[in-house]
Amino acid sequence: MAWQRKTPFGYMVRGGETVPCPTEADAVQNIFTRYLAGASFGRIAEEMSRGNIPYHQHTSQWNKHMVKRILENGKYLGTDVYPRLISDEEFLAAQIQREDKTDYAPCPAALNPVREKAVCAVCGSRIARDTKSHGRPRWVCPDCGAIVHISDEEVQKRISHRLRHLADTPDLLTQPPIPEAVPSTDALRIQNELNLCFNRPDINPDYTKTLIFAAAAERYAVLPDLTPVHDMEALRERLETGPVSDSNLRELLAKAVKAIRIGGQDYIELELTNGTMIGKEQTT
């Protein structure tokens, strides 16, 4: 169990009364000053450890929790027992700054699929949501530096609106282009070796069989995955024949949307797997 001081740091008992300890009281003032200047708990703890002013008699090493306790201690404002060490203005400023640094907005679970596909509308790189601006959600592109301030509710509203438009016009869900199966270099080499084997008078059956299986495996490896094509067609048929549900919208986001472009002026556009763009012509 950690050892705790009986008398708060900054004070000492003399003649039965609690009075300021000169060195510790100066350290308290310095901690508030450094914190208000932007130093972190950890940085202040390192400085205090080098300053040869122990937090208590059992160790000269400080940690961020010790610094935090000092910054939160209302006794430094003065009470019937403890003399004032810190002004009201300094203490209040420290509390406001501490709340700003710890204030954040957790990302709603509903935004997780959006974050996976969000890209910067300026440069096309991945864009990330954070809440470093006093807890207000924003989207930041680490590549071009673009910053978009938009609430989580507005992001969800606009994406839902575009998905609803897409569900109401399933003709937009044309099949994505099927990539061409291009044989690999190894496949060409194996096929050449197989052709040579067939032209030899002394064919080695086991070696030829190995080459045939290897050639088939290489051809299979480059065959395009048609799952997205089938998924798109099945989804389109369901939307054409039945009512649109929230489940349909989630499936659209998962299977039909390739990227979500986020930019300034609350700009949000959906890029479908077939290359169609949803958003520029839509209003919210």
C-alpha cells in the first residue's frame, strides 16, 4: 500500500498549528505555474524529482498522480486550518484546463463502420475521427492536414440520407467491374515448362502431373472474386421487391459502399464499389 502524508504537501505543523512549509509551498506554486503554462503531469513529476523536494519522506521520486492530487487539492485556497497558498484565479484556471484535457466524446458504436471507410475528400487518404478539440468531434487527415468539424449526429444523418436514397433507387446498384484474370509470371513459366514436357519423347508422368496441378493452382489463384458481384445483385433484388429496412441500409453500407468521402462545409459523399458517387446532388 502506498504511503500517504498526514499533512498535505505544502504545509507543516509548528507549535500545534498548520503553517506553510517554505520550500514545499514554493513547489506548490511552481506546479500550478508550470501546469498552466502547458506542462503535463508527467513532465512536472520529472522536474520535481530532479528538484530534490520529496513528496513525502519515503521517496524523492514523484509521479503524475502526486502532481494531480496537488492540482486538485482545494485546501490550497485556504481554510480554517490550512493557510492559502494559491489564488482563486490560478486554482480555477487549473481546474478548467484539467477538464479540457480530459474531456472527450467516445465514438458511438454506430460510427465504427463509417470510420472503417472514411477518406479525405481533398486527397483521398484515410481520415480519422478524434475529439482533441475540447471534446468536440472532428475528422482529421494526417496526410494533407484537412480538418472537418462535424457532429457525430450530423455524420450519421447525412450518411443515412444517402443510403436511403440509394435504397430507393436500386438501379444505381449496377454490378462492379469484374477484374481481368491476368496470369502471374510463375503461371507462365509453369505453362512453358509443361509445353516442353509434352514435346519431349521421354515424358516423365509424375513430373508432368506435378506441373499440371501447379498450372491449375496458379490459374485458380488469379481468378477474380465474384462474391461482391453476387452480393450486389442479391441486394438489388431484395430492394426492388421488398420494403427498405434499417438492416438493408447497414448491408448497403457494408457491401455497396467502397469509401465515404468527408470534407469541409459538411460535405459527405458515398463512393460505391461500382464507381457511382452518391451525395453531390443530394440535399440533407
